[in-house]
Amino acid sequence: MAEDTAAPERVVALIRRPWTIALLAVAAAAALGVPVLWSSGASPSPLAVVLLVGAFLLAESLRLDLEIRRQTLTVSPTELALVVGLVEVGGAWVVAARLIATVVVLGVQRYPLAKLVFNAALVVAEVSASLAVLAVLPALQVSSPVTWLSLVLAVLVTGLVGLVGVGAAVTLTDGLPGRQFWSTALPTLVVGPMSVGVGVIALLVIDETPWAWALIVPLVFGVVAIFRQAARASRERRTVQRVYDFARRVELMTPDEAGTREIVTAVRELLNADRVALWLPPYLDDGPQLVVTSVDGPLGWYDGPGDPDDLFRRRVVAAEAGGPLLFTASRADVDELSALARRQAREVLGAPVVTAAGEPGYLEVCDRRSDALSFGPEDRGALESMLTHVNAAIRQQQLLSQIRHDADHDRLTGLPNRQRLAAEIDALLVADPVDARAGLVLAALDGYTDVTDTLGHAASDELLLVTAGLLREHAPPQAVVARMEGGQFAVLLPGLSLAATERAARRLREAASTRARVAGLDLEVSLTIGVAAAPVHGSDSGTLIQRADVALLAAHTSGGVATYHPVLDQQSLRRLQLGTELETAMAEGQISVVFQPIIDSRTADIVSVETLVRWHHPRYGDIPPEDFISLAEQIGRIGSLTDHVLGLALDRCRRWLDQDIALSVAVNLSARCLVEPDLVDRVRNALREHGVPGELLTLELTEGSVVDDTVRNSTVLADLHSLGLRLSMDDFGTGYSSLSQLRLLPIDELKIDKSFVLGMSTSQNESFIARSIVELAHNLGLRVVAEGVEDEVTRDLLAQMGCDKLQGFLVSRPLPEDRLEGWLLARTGVRSAPPGATHRRLFVRT
């Protein structure tokens, strides 16, 4: 069967060869011409034959070439010379004269030999056909109208034979000619009758008087000039029409890879080229793109346009190129000939392309399909006009790609976003609903919010980019790394079981645990990870992501990595329920406060109590403050929670004032509160409502919130300080501020973080740190509070350093209000109001 199929294919390939078509044309010309020319016995003068050859040479040089696929239909005023030759010379000499002229003109134009032979045979067939027609008609008498009709018929037959010959060649090479061929070719038959008219008139005038040549010769040259101009205008019209047709096609192209290929195909067809290639630089997630179309189908070997060192590409995209460049074998140097040979091309028309990102691309047109024509200035101009539409189409495609890319990618990191991740998960699970396995890792960047609050969004963005790079680097090659929101990332691991996903998650966490230089600081990069896997934990993206998120919440309290378990759903449900009950809990008194005394290190006076919030839930019992405070921040309730705690603290302070005791209260202020526009008004109103002077209120601020760019650039700290209250920086030493920053802020005191204080009795380094903080703070006019004082050795060391205030279990644990009253009655005395003061003070009895 294979041999039966191959044999016809070989026959078809043989028939389509140029020399096969040329030899068939020679055979047809011989069959038609030999009988006609054999009987021709005309004996014209040599001068007449020479003049006829000259006339044919002049007419053949005035050619208007019309391309029909690989073939070229030529329109020229040869019929005028033919009419004169048929009347004045006749017989085989007309065939010889036109044959000589055709061979000379085509030889000068460097036609391929097979093409030249085909055209020569076609000329013989055309003139022989006209002679055969005249042989059966009455003898030619120029003055007779019958002769005129005979010449018109003979010239029409000549034209028809030429059309049939070209049509047959088109059919053999490319298949049956379509409407374009006939709509282009048939109008050329009009030239024949017009030439008969002009030729007969010229002959009649010359018969009347030989001096008519003096009028006819200038007229001939005028006709030549008009024909040249008409041919030029026709080429320009065809160029404009090609550009217009190209623009219309581009408007209908789709903005995708198929549309790009359609652009390249349109360039090839409108320039009647053999091959066209378009190279585009990388864009978004796509690498460089090379699109090649050819008349003969895909070309896997085709290179050059994709090589940045290619000679043609470098010259064309160079800034000084200024448009398309034409490279031809006839005018090429050694390097250019090598580049042409690399492409197996005779000529290359190259043009620069501009993408949406402003990077240079490259468009290359190789070899005109017509063997008779080469690329010329009009083709270069047409391509330059097409470039406007090519550039616009490519930019439109890339901008639409940008829109689609931005819709499912994170703008900062370039990673897929939540929507894209969900689509990837669903596609993976739908492809094999029974056996599909996939692991999902959700990773939260630890300290992301602190970095944002302390160093600003630019620093946190830099940290996100570092983390994204670490995950890309250490995730398996087949993994999909995505950014969810905030400091949260996801890694989809196709084909992994739950156990394998857990191992991969731990490896990712270890690999991403490093130090990174961000905003001039060396920061620790660490991840908290939640793990889920399909189909164990879900068979769709929504379920899988939700359960990985539940695991992530649990991971914050379970060593940094947690795997989803149904038990965790209850914890998530609890968290959701707490968020909805927060306001009710405040209204019903479930959320209360405890107080921890703070004493003066020298006098043992109780100078303040720190107000700490507590939530005793009727169902869940005591809820850790860090759980519901962070929850309040996330759901936007931190402002109302702060107001609630502030109100309870000031109410207690007011009752002490009513007992003629001055005891300051300290309230912690979240970083989120400092960016609330009505914070100052709310604090002012609370002080006024409870009748508490501002100096009896201390607001404790986190170190990160104080040095945040947003806070530092606002007047919120100064406005709070103007109320007469004190501002204290809590947990100093654990953040990113420096004492030099503090002198620019209205801060009254520092609280040394207890992590330094707890180790003072056993670590000399911790003592050095605490001493340095105390001394430098005093130099800046700040008072110092040490929290976490749990033993007398630490108390004595701090007193020796000059620390102003002490707080910790050595003094008292945080106490609810009723127990605080008992503690005060049992352990304190009342000191008379000092001179100038209006209220008494409490002191701890020893």
C-alpha cells in the first residue's frame, strides 16, 4: 500500500518541476508551430527583420508584471509590433524576431533557464497561433476593414494562447487558478484590439506618405512614456491596495498566538513571498517567540531570525537602520552570502518590529515566489507601511496578554494569584478525578506585618520579593508557586501524596529560613506553613485552599508546620464565632481588665498600674489576649476594643481620685489605632467624660508603631502628647528603632523588654544591654521602666543602674479589680500629698 501511494506522489512531484513544465511547453509550441511555420514562405528584407526585432525589444522592455502565485503574467505593447510584423514581414520571421527579443530581454533580467525556455516556447505558440488564424482568412490589405477584423482576431487568439499557457503552468505547479487569476488576466486582452487600431493607423499613414514616420516615432515614444507611467501608477495602486488589504486582515485577527501566525501569513501572501519569519522577544511569562510560515508548510530547520548574533537581524534592528533593509545575492558581500545560504534564500527583506514593552523584534521576508520578479523599492515601501499595522497588532496582542496576565498574577512578585492557583488546582483534579493527587502548602511570612508597620511598605515589598525568590528556587520544578495576599504564599505540588507534601513543606521551610538584607537591615526570613492534600482533604480548589488555611492558623501555635485535621475546623469555627461575638462580649462585661502595679525603684511608691485586657467566654473559658486582640485587628474592631479598655481604666482612675489618691493608669495602644483619624478626639473625649487629667494616663505604644513612616510623618503622637498624657514605648529593644530616632518623637519613657530583664541575674550581657538602655534613655531625657522583674537580685541591679520604675511578679501579678483592692489594702500605705500636689500617693510597705 505504501508503494502504491508513493508512486503517484512521485509522478505529481515530477510534473511540478520547472523543467517538466518548460519541456511540455516546448512540445506544445512545436506541435502548433511546425505545421504553421513550415508552410510560411515570406522573404522580407533584412532591414525590415532587424527593425522588427528592435520593435519587439522595445515593446518587451515595457513590461507590466502581474504575479499569479509562482507564475508571472506579463502585459506589454508587443501586440503593436506584432501587428506591424504580421503585415509587413509575415511568416516565420515574425516568430524569429519576437523569439530573439524575448530571449534577450529575459536573459538580461536573469530569468531562470527553465523559465526562459517556457516563455520562449509560449512566444512561439502565441505567434504561430496568430499565423494559423491569418492563414485561413483573406489576404491582408491594410486598407480593408476585413483585414482589420482579421488582425483583431489573430491578436485575440495570441492573447488567449498566452493565458492558456500561463494558466496551465499555474495549474501544474499550484492547482487550478482561481478567480484572482481570471479577474487579473482577462482585462489584459483589451490591449490587443487597441494595438491593432494603433498599428493599422500607423501603416495607413505611412502608405500615404513616408514622412509620416516623423509623426509616428515621437508618438511611439510618447506612448512608451505613458505606458511606463501607467505601469508605475499601477504598481503604486497595487502597493496601496496590498497595504489596505493587510490592514483589513489585521483588524480581524485574534489577539493570541494564532493571530500572530495570521499576521505572518498575511505578510507572506501580500508580498507573494516564499517564507516569512517573525521573532519576538520574551514577554511576561512567555519566552522568545519565533513564528515561521512557508508556502511549503512548516520549516523546522529554519533559523537565523531567532539568533541574536545573526548578521541580518543585527543590522535591521540597529537604531540607524531606519526601516526595512533588502539583502540580495547579486549585491551581497561574503558575510551576507553566508547569511543567505543559512536560510537557503536568494533575497531577504528584513524589518524591525516594536513590541508593547518597547523591545525590538524582527520580521524577515525571504524570496519572492515569482521566479521572474525580485523584491524592489515598492515592496520595501509596502512592507514599511505594513509595519505600522504589524506593530499595532503586536502591541494590542501583548497588551491584552498583559491584562489577562495581571488578572491572574500578582503585580509585585509576578507569581500566579489566588484565582490562578484555584484554576490550576481544579484543572489538575478534573483531569483525573479518580487518581489525581496534589499537595497544597500555604506559607505565611512571619513578621510581615511588623516589618510593614516599622519600616514601611517598600521594605515589606522587598521582603516579599526575597521570599518569592526563595520559594521559586527551592520548590520542585513541577510546582506552582503563587502569592495569595499580604505575606501569604502557596505552593501547589502536583502528584504528591499527603506524606510527601508534608516532607516537601518542611524542606521548603528550612530552605527559606535565612537572613535577608532589607532596607539596610539584616532580617530573619521564616515561614509558618499549613498543609493540605487532595484527595484526602478535598477534591476541589475551594475546599483544599480553605483547609490549608485552617492548617496555617494552627501552625502558628504548633511549631511552624501543621497539617489539616478535622479537629482544626472547630478551632476555625471558634475564631469566626469570637469575631462575631466581640461587640456583645464588651457590652455584657465578658471582656474585662486586670491591673499590674508599677512602682518607683527608689521610693517604692506605686506610680501606675498597667491595664491588661481579658476575655472570659461563657463557652470557651479564658481566651488568650493575643488571640482576640489580633482577631480584633483583622476584623477592624481594635478601635472599639481599645475604647472599651480605656474607659474601664479611666473609670478605675476616677474612683481613686475620688478617694484623693493619684494613681496613673497605663493602656496599651495597637499600631492599627495610630492610623485611625479620630483617635485623638476619642482619647480627649474619654478623659473629659471621666474627669481624669491627662497626666494620669499613659499610652503604651509598640516600638514598631512609633517608628513607622506613616506615624512619624503624621502629627498623631504630638496631638496625643498635647492632651497632657504620657507616651511610653513598650517592649523596647525587640524592634528596629534606635535611640537617635526617639529624640525626634514626643516619647516620655521606655519600657525595657522583659526578655532582657529576665536574664539579668544570670547573664552579664543582658545586664550590659539594660544598663546601656537606661543610660542612653536618661541622656535623652526619658524615664525607664523595666518589666519582668521577678527576683530581688534583678531589682537591686536595676536600682543601681538608675532604672526609674519596676514592674513584674516580684511586685505583683496582674490582678482583677477586686483582688487589686485587697492587695492595696494589705501591702500599701498612703503617703501625704507632697507640696504642690493635690492628691495623695500609695507606697508599698516593706
